[in-house]
Amino acid sequence: MKKILLATTILGMSAGFAAADVKVSGSAKAGIARDADLSGTLATDSEFHVYNTVTVKFGATVVSDAGVEFGMSTSISGGNSYSLGDDGFADEGGDLGAPKLTISGAFGKLTFKDDGIDMLYDDGTAGDVSYDYSAGDLSVSLVSDVDGIDGVDGTTANGVDWSASLGYTVSGVALSLVTDSTASSSGSVSYTAGAITGTLEMDAPAAATTVTTLTIAYAADGISAEVSTSSDSTWSASVGYAANSMSVDYSTDDAAEWEATASYDLGGGAKVVGGTNYIQDAYAGVELSF
């Protein structure tokens, strides 16, 4: 009966928006988890606790007579979430997120979200307006911070007024370049041959040492593996396997900071998940998507 009433209500609300495409989706997570401290020993309050959280996303699009698409989306999250690693437990306030407006057409895509668009070089800072355009193998993106306020911590955006990226693919070689107003930049070139992809990246932060990283990745028959080594003497490696609804992943690096996760797809948008890491964080639960 409740489902019938809900469907009737939604139909009634959308009757005046016949031209709009309205979508509602979401996800939910629940289980038990432990959050250990970073020293590698268990924190004082590091027993297992229950986590349960839900996120509901709302979106609507309309298309004008000229073929321009206007979209609006937002989301709301509630409960006590958990993320394996440094984040651990977090209280989701249940507030409705700031809405995002998009305008798309042959000219590209404009996105507006106050302090809600990640800068392209450093996603620790945020902008308000972005522009994306692609034509064949060429792609261009721009992000601008209009008001000078950083959406991450509410302060000035660390001097990042804008960021830009350029991507191009030619003869199987993918090229990319990213820069911002602080003169930080990064560039990469990658090539895929069968199941193997090689990527060479150069990262040049403003007023910091440039780091070059070589990454070799493999993906075929449910097996994935990746090894990266950098000019600053750091490295990382990961391996994964997926078959028959089950997946297992393991990663580590030069600091021996390893992480292992596993999941089993139950079908219908439900899966069982679990994992642990080098500081004895651990979790087990279920994840739902609808």
C-alpha cells in the first residue's frame, strides 16, 4: 500500500513537468567496522562498531526547443558512514547537498555548483564553474573559482583561481596536460598494447620538486595488476582478481602500507563486502544500490 501511495504521489508531483526526465537513485551501506590509530596499535576505542548510511540522489533534465539540455541534481546522506583507511567513521548530517546545474549542447557543457567542483590539478581545492568540451580525440576542461572561497575548508582557495586540462589521443597514444593559476602542472603520456598499458607522468607542483612516475598496468581475464615507481624513490603495487561475482584486491607501497578488500555480488544491486589494512582497520558488511 505504501508503494502505491508513493507512486501516486510522485506521478501527481510530476504531472506539471511532463517534459522533464526525473530520476531518483541511491545507495546504502551497513555493517560492523573497527577504526585503529595510525601508529599500528589499536586505539583506546577501537572495538567494532556498527555503521549504517544511506545516500539518495535526485536529478532532473529538460531539453529546450533549441536542443540545449538543462540539468539539476542534488543528494542527501544520513547515518554513520565508514571508509577503510584514515577517514574511518564519519557522521553524515542528513543535510540536502548544494544543487548542481548543468547546461549541455553542441558548444560543450557548463556546470555550476558553489564551491563544489574539484580543481583539475589539486582536488583539495574547489571552484564554482566548469566548462568541458570534446571533439573526437580532443578534450578540454576549465574550472574557475569565482568567489575566492575554497569549498573544502571554507577559506580562500590557496591561491588557486582557475585550473585547466587538455587531453588528446593520436595513434593509440593518450596525452594529457593539467595546470592551474599557481603555475603547478602535470603531464602524462600513455600507450595501450593488448592487456598492458604504460604511463609516464611528470608532476611539477609550484615551488616543489618535480616528480616523474612510470606505471605499468595489466588487465585481462579478470586479473588486474599495476606497478608504479617514482623518481622520489617511492613505489606502489596492486593486484586484483574478479570472477563468478567475487572480487579480491590487494595493494601495498614502499612504506608497507597495505590494504586488502573483497566483495561478493549477490545480484539485484546487493553485495557483501569486507576488508582490512596495515593499521588493523577492518570492516564487514553489505552494500546496496537502487
